[in-house]
Amino acid sequence: MRSHSEPVRVEFVDTDAGGRIHHTAALRWAERAEHQLLRGAGWGDLTSFPRRRVAAEFLAPLRFGDEVVVEIRPTALGRTSITYGWRVLREGQVCVEGSITCVHVDDDGRAAPLPDGLRAALEG
């Protein structure tokens, strides 16, 4: 399956009062990496994939100024859905890992089959 790596620097806005990343920062980074993966696959419609399930496990703290890499790849392609596995690494150490399942929807917001071209690009 196609994959993407996205470099990220932890910015002050990404942190909480304790000086560590706020949990939502990792979800934003994963979404940014997902969008870059889709763009790299030649898919520009980024608004037709609402979230069905989101999970994250925080394994090591990240702090302001840390340089990390977000890696993402599809782990399952269903009839109407894509499940991604993603992780955030600092110097090779996995600090956060998670998954996101998105459902492809049509203009009326109903589940719709994944387009064949997108499926082929993600599988390749």
C-alpha cells in the first residue's frame, strides 16, 4: 500500500499547560499526513471522507521544539471506507500510534463506494 511521511516540528500552540503536546495535535498531524497521501495519489477531493473511528495511543512525551515524522498508510480498503495506520516518531522512537477509519460519502452525505482510481492509487 502507498505510504507518506510528513516532517513536523512541535509548535508552542501544539502544547498544553504541562508543556507536552495536547492530544489533539497528533490527530491534526495525522490528518495533514493523510491529506498529503491523498494528494500524492492524485486525489484532490479531501472533504468527502468523514471520520467513523479514531484511536490513538501515546507512548512517549513530545514537547515544544521536537522534530518528528508522521508516517501514514492505508491498512484496509473496504467497499466504502479507508482505514489508516499512523505513527509519530522522534529520532526513530514511536511516540504516538493510531488509526483512523474514514467513510467515503457522496454529495448527499451517504456512504458511497471508493472510486476505482483512488483504490488503485492507494494499493499501488
